[in-house]
Amino acid sequence: MAEKILAKDKLEGFLGALRQSHEVFAPAMVEGKVAWAPVEGAEGLLWEFANSEMSPKDFFFPQTECMMRFVNKADDPQGMIMQAEPLLNKQRALLNIRPCDAKAFQVLDLIFIQDEMTNDIYWRDKREKTVLIGLACNDPCPTCFCTSVNCGPHHETGLDLLLVDLGDKFLVKVLTDKGEALTKDLPAAGAEEAKAASALKAKAEAQITAKVGMDKVNAAEVMPLYELPLWDRVMENCLNCGTCTFCCPTCHCFDIQDETSGEAGRRVRNWDYCMSWLFTMHGTGHNPRGAKKDRVRQRFMHKFKYIPMKRGGEIGCVGCGRCVQLCPVNIDVRAVVNQMNG
């Protein structure tokens, strides 16, 4: 689609028009950390940041999400009365989302919206009502490895618009009809501006020197990877704390529980994580992943073998590097996958 120009001195007007029809959120400094927050105007927006500490996955897949409410009155002839939780009542826009996080949503679409039998209304509703306005990474952080996992610092997949910072203005890549509607009044980009954006893309990609190999992992059978000796070494350091799963933009495991108070209650969906010993606990008491080694292995096998096998080669990782940055015992996913690929 088209490439347009948004001058930075016109940004306030662009945001004002956007906020008339959308709730707008963007990364901001919150208590010393980069976190997602509501946008009131152009002042205070971050343009030079590596990424938010936590991924914006929570906008589509909240850590705790009410699915329905119910009342169970013993003396009521109607019995239990169940009421669906209202869906999103307003359009939203996520501004300055990094390309890796937008790509993660496209990966999760393959999980939550597979076919008629696997069509998560809670995920789909939020996806359909949200515009994603990306901010290209002109200066990737050292832990990024997005170019090795079907992504990149200027990647466009999953975005409606992609902003490329050219200094006093943005080159705006219009990628969907939603994006076209938001930028119809912006002037077209010129050849020099498009050339400058392409140069920034090439420079950013060249800065990502960490490489992860997947060719042998893709070609290998499951059991040889499952039985690799490296799992004994990796699990020795792992604390099973779950930090990697909570910061990850593609982790999607959940548990469903009913919470009651008297006659009323609600059904909620909560994030779950493969590092927990309760994760695969059966009602019988049997746990097929009762040992720490089994849980550590599951995380890597799921992302880099099982998902590619079942989702047409897509990888359950977008190379954002959060888990590398936040792991308290310095387990580096890049090193582990390269050993898997050894």
C-alpha cells in the first residue's frame, strides 16, 4: 500500500483525531520502567526506547479475564442463571508497538483462531477492535534476535501502520484498510524519504548480530531433540520461576477457574505457565511433567519444535529478547536453541 509522511509538528492533530474514535495506548515511563499507558496527547510519548518490559499481550489476552458471571439460587425454578461478560465496547489503538510484538499477535492468531471449532471470541473481539500502529526499531537492543525467527526491526506483519522515525517526521507505511482510513489526509512520501527509511531498515538489521539456527531443528524428528543431553545442563540453572513465560509475547497457556461468593460467581481465565509443577497435574495425581527437566524442555520444544510442526513452520518466538534480559539466572534462549540445532 501507500507510504505517507507525518510531520512531528502535526502529531498532536493526528492523535486528536485518533482519540475521537479510539482509546489510545502507548509505551510510557511508569515508575522508572517502560510500560503501556493511556495516551492523552503527543507530549510525553516515548520515541527512543528499546521495548516495554512486559509485552502488550495483556490487551488481547489479559492475565485474568472474566468470561462469564452466574447466579445459582437454590429456590429459583430457573436454576443457575449464566450471563456472558460484555465484549469490548470501544475501538482501541496501540501506538508505537514494536514490530516483534505485533508479529507475536499474528502467531497467537494461529492458536486462538484456528477454525470453526477453535475460535476464541474473547481474543477475536479484541483483535478486530484494535488498530496496531508500529514504531520501527532503528536501534535494536543487543538481546534482539528477531531476524532469525521470521521477524525483523522494520517488520510489517500484523500491523496496520508502521512509523519509521526520520528525525523531524515519520514515514508512515500504510499496511491495511484500517491504516488507510486513519491516514487518508496525510501527504504522500517522496522518493528521498522512502530511500532514507530503507537505509534505516538495512542499518537496523545489520546491528542484530545474534543469530539463531533452526534448520536442523526443523529437519529433526521429535524424539532425538527430546532426548538431547543439553536438557540436563539447562535445568540445573533454571529456577522454574516463570519470569520468561510472563514477559513473553507469545506464551499463551491458561487455566479456567470458577470463583464464587455466596450464590454469585464468575468464570475466569488466568495465565498459566509450563514452569509450574501444577501445570500438567492430572486429577488423578499423576503429573507427566513432574520433574523440573521435563518442564524446562517443554518450554523450548513447544516454541521451537511443536508449534512449527503444527502451524506451517511458524515459530513460537519473535526474538524480542525479553526473556534473555529478565532471566534471574541468565539462561539465554539463543544459546539453548543453537545447541538444539547443533
